[in-house]
Amino acid sequence: MAQTITLYKIFVASPSDLSDERSLLEEVIDELNISTFNNSDIKVELIKWETHANPDIGEYPQNVINKDIGNNYDIFIGILWSKFGSATPNYKSGTEEEFYNAYKRYRESHSVKIMFYFKQEPIPIDLIDPESIKSIRKFKSELGEKGLLYWDYNTTEEFQKLLRIQLARKIQELNQVSKDKPVLIEKVEVVPELEDELGIIDYIENGTEYFDDIEDIILRMTDSIEWIGKRFNERTEEINKHTILNPQMGTKTKKRLINAAAEDMQSFNSRLKVEVPLFSEKYQKGIDCFSNALKLGAELKADEIEDIENTIEAIMFFISSISSSRQTCIEFRDSMNEFPRMTKELNHAKRISSSILTSLIDEFETAINLAEALQTEFEEYKKKY
């Protein structure tokens, strides 16, 4: 039995250094088809040269891909990191040529959505190509001049979460304005709705609770940073006091006092080792809940818009709180790293602290990036009402 559906095609353009992201994009699209759009008339298909271009002869290799892919897609997703790609007769890379093909369509008819991502993860030394980096920076600047809002990300996991937030929303936007693309496919079995299946309000409520839990975690981490800062000041004063009272204070006494500071730092490290995984778990679950709420956003009624407004406020507060904590961690880490290398014990404790704080700072940055993406999508959704 056939079923009439609305098929949306997504074309991904990137050089070969982003194979993981291309695979993750395929996973996210499968996930959208199986879960988010399973009970709707929407289906999403990924278009990429590996599966939709055939061996052939053309004016140049990219020309063959262009002919096979054509303009038969609704969303263009571009990704760049360490490579800009191989030059074509008219452009510095195939990815750039594919972007400008999509951009031309957008300028002429607004018939395509364009999403572009730049990976910010450090590039391994053996992959660094100065010319590629220069070309990517120039291209990135050109996108901004064209009014395109691109998005930076740090890890493949963050990219996957961003896609879950932003791609589902883009497809829902397309579906609101375009109802004239029916095609026939074989009808697939529909998973029956479960009584305990979560709805929009459930997801928003759960996401808010996770963000509330994060506030408690941040308070505990802030208290720990204040505690270790205070202890360091006390240890410094103690060393200075002994030096004044006993100018001939021996090395062993100094070492004992310094190692006491190292023990304080190890205690601080133990506290953070507990809190950092908790923070990571809670913010990811919170982000996932709000992402799921966005996926179901089309079901929200106009008189329930207050829930969206409250969600935006919660996300904004989350971003503000995390940004402040991130800056505190950076300042403390930098200050700690400037402390002289006095003893083996202190150096070891400092190195562990610096590593934990750097990981936490990176987690904060990822959380802020994802939360800002959520805020943007919720604000766009709110504009409809």
C-alpha cells in the first residue's frame, strides 16, 4: 500500500577531512525519520556525492558531481575544518563551487535553505595546510558579508547535537511553507503511540529541571574554587609569616608548608572530578530535552506560548551562569599556572588541576554553544505567534 509523503532532500558538501561528520549527519537523518517524523507525512533523504554521483566523464570531476546532484535538494549543509578541497576551473575547491551553486538558487528563488558549519577543533600538525587555512578564513569572511549565519563547533559530538536542534527546525520551517512536494513510497509500519510517551510540555519541564540541577553543580564548583583560592592565600601568608619570624627557615620547613598547599589542591581536584561528569551529564540531558521539545514544536498551540517564553528565559539564564563560571575557571587556572614550580607534589597537583579545569572550560564552551543554538531556534519559533 502506498503512502503520500513530503520528501525533503539534504545535500552535504565538505572536503575529505570531515568523513566523521558526514557519517553523523546520516545517523541524525535516520534518527529524524525513525523518531521525530515517523508518524508524520515527512521523510528526509541525505544527498551526497558518494551515493548520488556515478562514474562518468565531464569537463572536470566536480562537473560530473554537479550534473548528477543537480538542484534536486531543499537544504544545503556545508562543513569545513582543515582542508578547503581541490580546486576547480572556477573556484578554489569543489565545496566552494557547491556552495555557490546553492547560493545562486537562494538568490534567484529562495528555493533552498543554507546551513554552514566550521569545525574549531585543533588541527593535528601533520594536517596543517597554510593555504587551506587561509582560504577557509577568507571564505568564512565572505559568508558573513553575504548575511549567512554560520555556526562553529568543537567536536563531532557537539556537531551531532547541533544538527538535532537545527536541522529538525529547518525541516519544520520548510514544511510550513511548502505543501506541494508529494511523492509515493511504500508505506512503512507506524509505531503505535505509547501512553507514557513524552510531549512538548514534559520535555520543557524535564529540561528546566536538568538546568536547575546544573545551577546547584555550578554553585558547588564555584564554592570549591573560592575555597582553594582562600586556602592558597592562607598558605602563602603562613609561609611569609614563618619567613619573617625565622629568616633562616630551612628548606624542609618550606617544603612542608608548600606540600600542605599541594594537599589542599589534591582535595580540590577530588571535588571537581566528581562535579565535572555530573555537569556534563545534566547539561546534555537538558539540551536533549529542549531539542525534543523543538522537534514537537509544530504541535504547540498559540495559547501555550508562555511555555516557550519561560524556556527562552531558562536558556538565557543558563548561558549567563555558565559564561560567568567559565570566566572564573579561566582566571583561576591562569593564576594557578603562574604559581612557581616549588615541589614535585605541588607541580603534580597543579598539572592535574589545570587539566581538569581545561576540560571543564571546554565543556562550558560546548554547553554555551549548544544553548545559544537552542535559544535562537526557540526565538524563531516564538515569532510565529
